[in-house]
Amino acid sequence: MPSSAAPDTDGGAAPPQAGPATHPRVREPFLFVLLVVLSVVGAVIGIDLVAKLGISANTAVVGALIAMLIGRIPLTALRRMRSVHRQNLAQSAISAATFAAANALLTSAAVPFVFGREDLVWPMLAGSFLGLLIDAWVLYKSFGSRLLPAEAAWPPGVAAAETIKAGDKGGKRAAVLAGGTLAGLAGTFCGLPLSAAGVAFLGNIWALLMFGIGLGLREFGPQLFGTDLGGGYVPHGVMIGAGLVALGQAVAVLTRRRGERTGEGDGQSAAAAPSAPPARSGAPAPTVDEAALRRALLRGYALFTAGAVVLALAGGLLGEMSVPALIGWVLFAAFAALVHELIVGLAAMQSGWFPSFAVTLIFLILGLVIGIPSVPLALLVGYVSATGPAFADMGYDLKAGWLLRRDHRPWDPYERAGRREQFRAALIGFAVALAVVAVLWQSYFHQKLIPPVAQVYADTVRHGLGDPGALRTMLLWAVPGALIQLLGGTRRQMGVMLATGLLILTPHACLLVLAALAVRVLYRRLRGDQADAELNLVGAGLIAGSSLGDSAQIIKAE
């Protein structure tokens, strides 16, 4: 049975490549200007789609395609953009800007606005930007660990890497990818989420099987059982149970002791740094050990706490709460932000879908249960919702970079340099996203163009649960969620993925996921080891086409 690691997308071991001695840097003048321009494009697409249609677009493929086209322009100054690593930096920046502007900044800022406190939009924007930066930093420091391994699926990252490689190498790979892209694009315009089939070709089979079952129970529950399993807080309960077990599994990874303790860096000393990447078969050694992962998460919690303090002071919560209550609010906000990003990251790692809305809503409900006042709760929800999307998105980008760099020799220093430059490219995207949202939020909000999830958050804060049995229902359904998550273990995340499917109502997604999984199993029996490489290209094309179709819907929104 396949492991959680994404199969090798190269279709076999590629020969070592000496390549350039140093990784391209974002401070190169032309590249820096290109990253800024692409980030503006991504941020505008992101906020327009999330405000007008309530959807998010993964623009990484768009950025990669633009960078490839620029590299093909017959000018000497532009030939440097033919480098797959510069294209990787371009897709990292535009993708970061899109998710930051739409899912983190605009959505968070909309919560106090809808709640009737426009005076808190600027403090919320500052707090959510801090949460966004911390979110990305934690992923940067923990990517490649046993908790968030580079070898795991991260399907959109595989799609971005395959797009870049196909454009670079051409031939049969490009033809297969182009065919999948056209199919995904056509599916988007026909209302078919073919990206769901695409991730089923790339992700962990067990995780995606539970995801497909969850999608099916949500879509067909009314016909099969006479009730909507997406309502009544059932999926929230499953997610609470699975999330608690997932948190315990993460703690188990953090407390695991290893015989060798390594240096600061990424958890690996210079003396031990390999010249080649982990083996493509067997159990690869992580590039971030448990000690480094533990440091990253503990520092992340400390930083989230500091960010919550800034938000509390800027939002005037000293006048809303007593000092002990404010301290409790700060600690709870930091805990919620950290747990939110981990659960969202684990789901995104396995399936390419991240249940940010659902997990944020869970903490909102917990806040109502413990009696947090309305204004502090609205700010807490905005702060927590800003974490998670960037965490997942950076995981996709670093996965793409990892696939593009894995054949470079020496590998370790080049991989570390590449991750660092990708993080810097993301910071450029975040800065541009902040500027775009700061300029445009008033225009959007005053036209009543509000992200739908922000409306749900604000309405829930204002009106409460409305159902006195909500807590009982969630606790009851937390039991099967916890058991399934425990059964699947850390790598499969079966409970989290079942809950994610239950929380998503996308017509036909269930059938597409399960059908693609069946094709994948049968095709592997026919083609053996070659099947994974071929299906990876098809899956990457479907995701790329769906992403292009989502981005193109900005025209529909006008």
C-alpha cells in the first residue's frame, strides 16, 4: 500500500546535476521587480475572488507560466528567467500574495467590520499581518521534519513543480501535462471540480479515501440517512476529536528523543549535512530533527503570544476585559493560532485542501462556550483565521522547490539556500498583499463586498450558538473522529481528512475523488512502478487547469 510520501515524479532516478554553485536570489534587480509585479497581480486576484465569489485561487501555476513565458522572450536580459529555480521563486511570491491578501488579511479585517466595529479594522489588519508572518516562519522552520515531511504529498506543490519541469523539458511530459491542464480548465468552466481527481492521483490513498467518504456523506447524507451530516455541528465534532488526537500525535513527535542531537540550522549539523537528498525509497531521514521542530513550535507559540498582545493593545481590549481575563485571552489566542495552523497544515499536506474555515469556527464556538465577550472574540477569530492558509501555501511552494532542487549536487546547502530564498519571496508577496488590502479594503467593504466566511464568523459571534445542544453534539461526534485519527496514525491523518470532507459541500467532488483512487489502484497493477510517475503528471495537469480556471473567474466576477 502506498505510503504518505508522494511518489517520485521524475519517473525514475535522475542523474546528478552539478548546476550553478549558488541558488538564485530574490535581490536580483529584474527578479525582484518581477516578484513585486506578480505579487500585485496575485493579491488583486485573491481579494476580488474571495470578496465577490467566496473562492480562493491557487495562482502558483499562473506565476510559473508567466515566468516561463518571460524566459522564452528572445532578449539576453530575460534568459535568466529560464532557470526553473527563478520560476519557483516567482510562483512562490504570487502564491503567497494571493493567499495572504484573500484568506488572511481581507477575511480577518472583514470580521470586525461586519460586526459593526469599523474602528477595529486597522488594529485587526495589523494583528492578522503579524499572525501571517509568524505562520509562514513556523512552516519554514518545520518543513522537512517528521511531522511535516518534504516527502509527503503536498499535491498543489507537485502540480507547480511538474508544470515548471514540463515547460523546461518539453516532449511527452509537456504533452501529458498540457492535456491534463486543458481537461482541468474545461472542468472548471463546466462546474466539475477536477482538481479533486487531481489530488487523488497525488496524495496518500488512505487519507484521500477518508476525504472522499466525508465528501460523500456530506453530499448524499440527506438521501441516504434523511439528514444533512454537514449541519448540526457533526463535522465540527469529528474535527475536534480528530484534532485533539492529531495534536497529541504532534506532541509525541516533539518529545521523541534521538541518539544524535544536531546543530541549530534546520536541525542538522554541518558535519552531518548530506551531499545528496534522502533516498527516494524506504524511510528517508528528515532534514529537520525533533529538537529543531520543537524549538520552531515553541518559538512560534511565543511569537503568537506576542502578536496577540499587540492585537489586544491596539484593539483596546484593556477596556473590555480585566487583566487576568486579558492574559487568558492572549494565551488562548496563541494556542488557537498554533493548533489551527498545524491541523490545517496536516490536512493540506495530505490532500491539498485546507479546512481553515471549519477549524477557526471550532475555536469560535469554544470561545462562546467559555464566555469570551463579543468584541474580544471577534478579534480572536480574525487573528486565528489569519493563520493556516499561508502555512499550507508555503508548504506547497517548498514542496515544489524541493522537487526542483532534489537532483542538484551538492544537495544540502543548495536546498537550504533555496528554502531561504523562497521564504524571502513569500515575504515580498506578504508585503505587497498588505499594501493592496490596506488600499482597497474600504472600497470593497463599503460596497458590501465581504468574504462570506467573515460574515459567518461575525454572525456567529453576534448571535451565539443558537442551539443549546451544540456542545453535546460536538462532544458525541468527537469520539469517532478521535478513534479514526488514532487508527490512521500521524502519516495518514484519516480522522482530520474525514472531518474535512464532511465540512465541504462540493457537488461531484466525492465521485471524482473515489473514481480517481480506483483508477490509480487499477493502473498501478497494470503499469507497476511507472504508473505513479504518469498519473502524477495527469494529476498535476488537472490541478493546474483548475487553478487557471479559478483565476480566470475574476473576469466573471466583474
